[in-house]
Amino acid sequence: MNIAISGASGFIGRHLTAYFTERGHRVIPLARPMFREGMLGYLTQALSHCDVVINLAGAPISKRWTPEHKRELYDSRIRVTHRIISALNAVRTKPKVLISASAVGIYPTEGDSDEYTNTRGGGFLADLCYAWEKEARRCPSQTRLVITRFGIVISPDGGAMVQMLRPLKLAKIGTAIGPGTQPFPWIDIRDLCRAMDFIIHNESVSGVVNLVAPQQVSQWAFTKAMSKAYNAGLTLIVPKFVFRFMYGEAASFLTTGPSVRPTRLKEMNFRFETPTLEKLFSGTDRTTVDELDLKRYLGRWYEIARYDHRFKRGMSEVTATYTLLPNGTLRVENEGVRNEEGKKIHKKAIGKAYVPDPAFPGRLKVSFFLWFYSDYYVLELDTVGYNYALIGSRSDKYLWILSRTPHLPEDIKKKLLHAAAQRGYDTGKLMWIEQI
């Protein structure tokens, strides 16, 4: 499918782009210049061959709401949506579906709300969401319209969680926003991507869909669970007057909040992979393979994808060759090419490896410098032909997809990406390595 995304460079947009690209779809980013005056023709042309349009564009809400920023919040949502609708009306062959983002801030802060709640909240944020959705409802009838109301989207690499993690990582102190009892409607970014995919492929879905986890928690409960997962020594509630001083009127979306249920997703039997805080903060599954025949593992492996890190930054054509030594340990030879000042420079590093515990044959220790060893976990392995593998470590900083050949079939890539995602890895961070 061809999937056009406005706001593709943002936090959610980047994850959705990676998610759909990994599944073989073509993502067309709708860049900001397309929404300027006089650019309707270019926008119409961009949408003319699209099956799906996802409208995510919008300036960040977590800033002081000055009159200027309120105008930016409005224009970046309503005007962009207006231009998308105008382009859709001009397109001869209409996209099958338009998914237009909104937020749970449209709901009242009293009581529980779901998609069947007819009343809306008061204040600027609720009014903004209402105007945003009203514009999206002008969608041409030939295109199925779904309005997705996002909760707070959770991922350690962006969004609200990054801000929440700063004091925790710096001082091992978790900080909840006062009063702490306010509802905290949230959703894991991976479930959000899966829900979007679910909506696209289920033609019966239209109208409003809440993208929030089924577990309803308070701001304090979320922060407490996060603090425990990151080994914080203390969790504090910061009084809400602090946020009022910092954000002014905008503090209202932090110190209050609606209690929201994903009723329609549950009615459609959508399966959340991260329905609870326990699951969200349970950590990455680093279970290794039960069996590993070192003799079959020997030889050359091509690096198909990896999390970027300073040791291999900028390197392509990377391989790792394993040789069994007489003492039972392994010789590891890493090779690759780095482009330096327009020239390809060949790099090589020699290391050693061994299995420290025969009861866990998939866990190796690898060293490229003296006695400093790192963990090397064989997470997934083609046990029939030893043709591909998914490799991790004790830390979530490292992840590799390896193959016996320079190029891996698409179905195997998808299989390994799915396995990594199921284990809790952020597959959007993987770099695909150029091989000859």
C-alpha cells in the first residue's frame, strides 16, 4: 500500500513510518511546505496514488499557551487538516481511508469516558480537539474516516516519557505531577502502531476510536511503576502550583485529565500487547536459544541490521567471522568499511569469545580489548540451516540481525522484526546495513 503521513518526522510519525516500511508498504511523508498557500496542487498530486492517509500534524502541546502558541496549535492542526480535505476532494481516485489524529483531551475530566460519550470537556484543549475533528469530518464520503483519539503515547525514545525519565536518570528520583490522583490515559507506541494497522485493514472500522490502554491508572501509579522499573530511590509528587508557574494555562492538561476506556477496540477484539503497567515495565525478554551447536555457528555472518553504536558508527559491509580455537574458545574477526573523506577505509578488529555456562549455550562472552568482556545473546536462530540469527545483549543498547548471505529475504526480515518487537525491542531504531 501507499501510505501518506503528515507529521511523519515527529515522534509518532517516525515510529509509524518504520512500522509500515518494515511491512513492505511505501510511506509518503507530507512535508510542511505542501501545506503552504499555493501548494494545494502539489499536495493533491502526492495524495493521488495513496491508499491511506494518516494525519498526525500538530505543534507540541507541552509549552506555555501564549496567544502566539495557541494560534500555532490551531493552525498546525485545523489548517493542515483543512488542506488535506481540500486535496482529497480534488483527487480523482480517493484513498480508501483517512485516519485523522485527535486527543483524549476532548473528554470531560469528570467520570469515565469512551467513544460513546456525547459530552465534551471545557477549556482550550477540548475546544481545539473539537475543531480539529470537525474539520476532519468534511472528509469525502468515498473515503472511510477514522478519528483516533490518542492518550499519552509511551516510549523510552520520545514523547512524554523522555521528559519523565530525565530526573529519574539524573538523580534516581521519580517525579509525579500533583495532585497525583488525576487519570493518566496512556498507550504503548507499539500498540498504537498495531492499532493503526488494525484500523487500516478492517474496513468496518469508522468514526471515533480511542487509542488508550485498557488499564486505567493515575499519574502517581504510572510514575511509581516507572520509578520501580528504573530503580529510583525515591518518588515524589511535585505540587501542581509548580507546573502552573512553568506552563500557565497549559498546566491544566498535566494536573487534570480524563479517565478514558478503549471500548471500540475491545469490541472489535483488538489484542493489546501491552495492556498493563506490569507488562509495559516488565523489561525486555532476553531469553536465549536452548541449543547452540558452536561448530555449525562457525564461519562468516553478514550484518543485515543493527542498533547504531560508536564502535561501528558509519560502517557498511560489516561481517563477523567465527573460528574455533584448539582450547575451545572462539576467534572473532569483525570487518567493515567506513567512508572517510570520500574514501572507503577497510577496518578490522580481532576478538575472542566463549560460552561461560554450558547450561545457557546461547549466552556468550565476547572481548575485543584485554579482559573486558561483553554479553552476546543468541535470541533467535534458524535451527535448521543456521542461516540467520537475532542477537542481543544484557543491555538494550545492542541488537543485530545476522545472515549467512549479504541479503536476507523479506519474509525472514519480517519474522525477525516481529520476534524482536514481541520481546520488547524498539525495532524502529534498527539501521539497515549496506552490503555488496
